[in-house]
Amino acid sequence: MAGWLAGLVQALVLVAALAVCWGPAGDHLARVYSSTRDSRVERGLYRAMGVDPSADQRWPTYLRSVLAFSAVGVLLLYLVQRLQSHLVLAGGFAAVTPAVAWNTAASFVTNTNWQSYSGEATMSVLTQMAGLTVQNFLSAAVGMSVAVALVRGFVRSRTDRLGNFWVDTTRGTLRVLLPLSIVSALVLLAMGVVQNLHGTTDIATLTGGHQSLPGGAVASQEAIKELGDNGGGPFNANSAHPFENPTPLSNLLEVFLLLVLPVSLTRTFGTMVGDRRQGVAVLATTTTLWAVLTGLLTWAESTARGAVPQAVGAALEGKELRFGTAASSLFASSTTLTSTGAVDSSHDSLTALGGGITVFDMLTGEIAPGGVGSGLYGILVLSVVAVFVAGLMVGRTPEYLGKKLQPREIKLASLYILTTPFFVLAGAATTIAQPGRLAALLNSGPHGLTEILYAYASAGNNNGSAFAGLTVTGYWYQVTLGLCMLLARFVPIVLVLTLAGSLARQRSTPTSAGTLPTHGPLFVGLLLGVVVVLVALTYVPALFLGPLAEGLA
């Protein structure tokens, strides 16, 4: 009972803090992406890049900019890792192996931050700061830029121009992510998170022995790791490490940080389309999903079957006693419902049903509220499908935010929905079909299947968390998971920006008596139904063979 009460109090405090920030943060984001004024620093960067900030890009140009910028990011991050032994602050670290460097470069550029290595034993301080942390900022800024471009597609009429990618990404970094990260890093530093430029420090223990303690710029990386929904930490234990997350208060703050921007972007959406009720409807949908799935995960971990869990009142294996079951469940649910992937407990040690819920969280497409930017454009694509379904029911041409949803738009939305499941299930099935790949599993049977499904679900949905029972250091997993991250990140972006361009070319249609209201409880219920049904139809067979089979055994 005490655990449930503690969890409820933490959840209420979290929701209250997000509610306070929702309006101001969302409106600030809308101003950032709608302003026609550039700061002096921004103008200097535009001159250095050769960018005309007043140029409005056509959607193909915007798309090419996204892809080219990300491709260069993968190449540069790969080179930093391969050359780290020759760079400053190397700290004695050798060059990262080619397969790990490839996997990590793909991971951080796609906002996945899947880590197949131990951070404190593999990456130098410079690689952490100038390579990984930089991509934490840029990958999140790219996600927000794509989301804003889609919103502009709904707002604009009879044009195929969606804004300027270079301006959007620069503003997202300098006006949103950087200042928030500085403040958050200072708060985390005050709470006891480490921040220095030391690789390791040797200390004498009380027993007369010696121990090497890892250091680094942890607080600064921790701030953008959560704010940008990145998730990759400097230590192997991630947010379960006391140097990253020392107290229950810092734990709650990190959950707040990973949720605040995706939640606020729903307000940004309503403000930019000129009807804040639309943002409230999207927020209500995502909040309902988050509350239900967080509650189910907390229940699964608090009422675990078995002699030991029942004796202690919860499933405590793999959990930090500093946080307990309730806080660990809150963190696990929030990190898998966004594209964060940070962990303060071992997800492989979750109960069968609890682990199944975290897999389901990612398989929903991480839209509750989802990643920074990716969550918003994901739920908007599902909103398009929901309006189309409603139009079929009443026999009218579907319209959403004044734009008619014609065959082209529905095809693009349908392809978006099918893309990630294809890469996730194809990757998992191909791996399972090869007996040699199963040697990497620590468990057989349904739990082993869940470990493989979790890995490809995490990569395909750009989450980055891991079940930890699957050894992914082999060449096959490094390469295929890296490909899964890249394809499942950028193929949907191609479809989203194509959809945005198609919508922007249309003339806005005035609201009529036959227009479905998309700001009320009826639409929220319809959108929830579309999310659940689409996920159920796609993934139920795999879920039944893995976590559900284990949980019901």
C-alpha cells in the first residue's frame, strides 16, 4: 500500500509540474519557430554555413537538408570514435572498433542512443562531449524541425514550402535545448551529479585497497540526455548509476525533463494551427495512454507472483533501492513511451507482464507523448488515419484542420504506420531464424524471444533501452541494429515531409456541418481506438509468443 501511495504522489507531482510548464513552454516553442527575427549569434552561424535565413524551402529541399545533415553527422561521429586515441582528453582509451563505432554513430544521430558498449570503459571524455553530447542536441533539434514542418503543412495553403531546415534546427538548438540544458545541468549538479574533466580517479579504500572512480562531464550530458529524449548516458548503468542519478528527487526531475518538451509540443501544435483545443485533444490522448500504461506497469511490478516478490511486497530484482518499485516503474514507463531509452532499473529483471508493457510502450510508436518532435508528428499521422476512419463511417470526405485527406495523404499515412513494424518484425524474425544468433541469448523460450523483440523494437522506434539479457556485441547485431535505427528513423521522416508538402499545396477548406470536430472527447476516443487497434493487429502475435506467454505460464 505504501508503494502505491508513493507512486501516486510522485505521479501527481510530475503531472502538476508538467501542467504548469505546458502553456509557457509550448507558446515559447511556437514563437521560436514562427519568429522572423534572428539573433546576432544565429546570423553569424548562417553566414558561416552560407544559409539565407529568409529563404523558404520547398519540401523536397527541406527533406534533402535533413538527410544530408544527418549523413554528415553519422560520418563525423564515426571518425571521432575511430580517432579518439589520437585526440585530446583521450585518457588512454583506444580507438573504438569499427562495428561499435558504426552502431553508435547510427544510434546517436537517429536520437536512439542505443549503447552496445560500457561508456566509462570505451569512450574518452572528448568523445562523450564533442561527439555524443553534440548529437544529443542535434538529433533532438532535427526531430522538432520535422514536427514543425508537418504543422506548417496543415497551416499553409497553396504552396509547397515548409520553412527553412537550417533555421529551424539552429533555433531549436540555441533557443530551446541549450538554455534549458544549462539550467537543468546546474540543478543536477546541485543534486550531486558529477561534472568534471577527469577520466578516472584512483582512491584508497577503507580496507587499504585502491579503486578507480569514473568521472566526466556527466551533469551536462545528463541534462540533454533527458531533455532531448536521447537516453544514452556516460555510464553503463545509465540512470541507475549514483553519479548520474543520486537521489529520488533527481530521479523525479529526470522523468520530468524527458517528458516536458514532448508534452509542451502539443500546445505548440495548437498555437501554430490557431486552435489550442486541437493541442488539448492530442494532449488528452497521449496523457490517457501514459496514465493507463504507467498504472499497469506499476501494478505488474507491485503485485508480482512468486514467493520472493510476494514476501517483500514487490519485484525488487534489478531495481535501485534508492528509488523502489513505484519510482522505477514511473521511469520505465515514461522512458519507453518517449524515445528516451534511459533506465534507472534493469528492464530484463522486470516481471514478464511488466517487461511486456515496456515493449508495448515502444511498439505504439512512442506517441504517449513520444520523442521530442517524433512523438508529435507520429500522433498527427495517426490523427489523419483516425479522421479517415471516421469519414468512412459517415460516408463523407475526411477533413483535418481544413485539409481534405485524399488518396495521396492516406497512402502516405498508411506507409508511415507500416514502416516501423516492418523493420522491427523483419529484423527480429531474421535473427531468430538463424540458430547461431541465439547463442547471444542468456535465456531461452518466451523470455529469449522477448529479449530479441525488445532489441529490435528499441532500435526501430529509436528508443535505445535494452533488456540486457541479449549480448549485442557481435557483428550481426551491431550492423543490423544500426541499419534498423537509420531506416526506421529516416524513412518515416521522408513520408512525413512528403505528407507535409502534399497538405501545404492544398487550399484550406472552411469548416462545414459535415466536418468532424477534432477537438472533443469523441475524437480523443476515436484516436485512442486507432492507436490500440493498429498496435494490436500488428504486434499481438509476437507479444503472445513472448511476454504474454511467459506472464501467463
